[in-house]
Amino acid sequence: MTLSLSPADVAVILLFVGLILALGFSAKLRDSGAFQFLTAGRALTLPVFVATLVSTWYGGILGIGESVGFYGIGTWLLLGVPYYVFAAIYAIFFAKKVRNAEEITLPELLAERFGRTSGLVAAGLVFLLAVPAAHVLMLGTLTQLITGWPHAVSVVVAGVVGSLFLYRGGLLADVRIGAVAFIAMYLGFLVIVGWCLTFHPWPETAARLQAKGSMDFLGGQGPLAILSFFILGAWTLVDPGFHQRVASCKDAATGQRGVFWAIGCWFVFDVLTITAGLYGLDLLRPQPASGLQLFPALGNQVLPPGLKGLFLCGLIGTVLSAFVGYLLVSGGTFGRELVARLQPKASAGLWSRIGIGVGLCVAIPLALSVESVVALWYSWAGAVVGALLIPVAIAYLAKNRRIGAPWVAASMILSFGVAFGWLIAGLRTNNPFLEVSMMGQKFGLGTLVPGVVVSAAVLGIGALASKKELEQ
């Protein structure tokens, strides 16, 4: 499918992309060191912090369209509520600790608490989690719909062009893009939802959707499936992009208040996006070949020239903001936490910039091999989150370390190994959502739960072993 764009739409999109590139390339850092490159001097104010956190954490916008195709209005319960809850937990228990800590990254934190080996293992995992495979897939999908280029070409071109200004401006360029994306995403979805409500009354639409089963608030899922989705929300607690932005606030109070403000913004945007997605399910005939095309296809069908371009800018900005944010984290992790720790004389700033290219080279093949954003969330991200979740919680919340450092490193390695093996098994059996049958229910187990179980088991054994050593 290629979108039908008028000259007015093309002009709006070109102006928007030009603004994004101008803001990104004009960002000037005070120095080229890794600290300034990755944190913008830890000086983010509340409005800037909220805008960039909201746009980056909601960068999976096309994945929400895909999810509405699967779960209807239940998308809010499955992919909205869990993240509100864990973001609130983060704000209450983690935000101030993250900002007040001298360590600015998760690997640095784990290295300080559990030793160099744990820090290096965590750095490898954070790099894999931050690799923006889902975002480059979405950015490539939008590029393909606008240009008509082949899918693989679109993914590669979008990834390369979208990352160029990061090499100069780092986080400062990222937050500039995030602020513009924040405005564009709300404006774009207000336009399409307002247009649909005006010309397609909601009561009639809701009645048709109800008949098709798309108005089930449980998304047609049983208790175990809902629990599985809810657990995936724990991703928030160890997300490196989330952590980086909180660590970069001007003070701890800004970080905590900002997360609560962001939760409110996410709720409002969820209402807009899910409403638009439901209109897409009702109005589009035929439905697009891929759920990732739901929002672009809806805009293409219902919006007039000019407004269609504005809506597409909202999609582009949201995805691009998240893409550059996570690519920056992956680059910084590669340069500062891997190369610079292994080779202390290496320039962390230089290698962080090289790491951006390395992260892109990992993201593109991964995006082309798993062409579903929801599957990427469920499988790839879950495997890493399951390995990091408990060690990070212990590092921040436990006052005294009662587990030997080797056990922490072992727990992360084994947890990721088991979860990654489960992921490979799913791909080989054409089961990308890792569905299982249990207690008479069929649901996607994902990789996070197996990873957390293994992590908890290893750390539990480690705690007992460490206790015996102290008693002897």
C-alpha cells in the first residue's frame, strides 16, 4: 500500500522533516565528552523532561494500531494500564534515587553494587534492550507507505537518515526532537479523532464494533493472558531510555513530578490513539495487510489534503523521537559501559558515537526478521527485561547487599540465555508471540516470565549461599 498524498500533504511533511533535521543538527554541546553527550549536563527542566519522556516512551505508536487490530478496546487494559501502574511505582520508589545517584546508567549502578563483571553483563543486556528494532521497523513502514520504496530499502534509509543528527547533538538533539514530537503527536491525533467523531458518530460506530467483539475491555483474553501483559509493564522499571531521562533532570523533584505528569499525558493519548484505531477497524475496507498500517491507512482514507499530512507528521515525529532516544542509549552503552570499561584509555565520547552505528547495524536486521512490533515487545525486549529486573530492584531498594556478586552476574546470564532460547524456539516453530496452553487458556507467555523465574531462582540460591558464608 502507498499513501495518496496531495501537494499540500507533501509540503507539510517536508516542512516538518526539515524542522526536525534543523533542530537536530543545530544542537551544540558544551563539550564532546560522554557525560554531556548522554545527559545534556543533567539539566532537563520539567516541561522538556515530560515532553521527551512522553514522546519517547510512546514511540511504539504503530504497534498500538497493530494491537487494536488484535485486542480492540482491550488494548487500553493490556498495553496501557500496566505501564501507568509501573510508571507510578517508578515515580514513588525509583525516580529520586535515580536522579540523586552519581551513576547515570544502569550498568554503572550494577557495577558499583555488584562488581565489574555484573556491570559488563548488564551493559551487554542494556545495549540489546536499547537497540531500537521496533522503532526502525515502524519508521521504515512509514517511509515505505509515503514513498512506495521496497520494505527493506525503506527500513535502511529511514534508519540511517533518522540517526545522523545524533552524532553531533546527543541527548540535547534528542530532547529537541522530543519536544516537537510531543506537540505533533497530540495535534495529529486530535485532528483525526475530531474528524471521525464529526463525520462518523461514535454511538453508531461503537454498535458495529460491539457486534464484531472489538469493544471487549478484556480484549478477548483470559486471566493468565492479562497477567502476562501486566507483567510486561515491569519493563518500565529497567528501561534504559526511561532511566536516562530521569537521571538527566535538573533535580530529583523534577524527575518524580515529571513521571506523574507523563502518566496523565499517556492516558490522554491512549484515549486518542485507541479511539482512532477503533475507527480504523470500523471504516477501513479492506483492512490493511499489516496492523502496522492501520493508522496511516485510516488517515489516508478519511482526512482531506493538508490534514492528512499533519496527521502523518504526528506519526513520524512520535516514532522518530523514540528511535533516536533508544539509539542514543544503545550507542552510549556500547561506548561508555563496554568499550571504555574494557579499554580505560579509550574515548567514551568517541566510542559512544561509534556505538550509535553499531546499534543501528543490529536494529535493522532484527526489524527485518521479526516484522511485528508487538512480537518484538513480547519476545526480544522481554528476554532482556527478565534478566535485569530483579538485580536492578535489589541495587536500588535493598539497603544491604546480601547476595554475592558472582551470583548476580550468573543470574543475568542464565536468565537471558533461557529466555533467548525460548525466543529462538518460537521463531523456529512459527510462534513469534510464544503462545502456550495452560489451565485451559491459550495465551502469549512471552520471554519475560521465564527469564524472571530463572533470575529469581539463581538469586535465591545465591542469597542462601551468601548467608551460609557469613555464618561460617
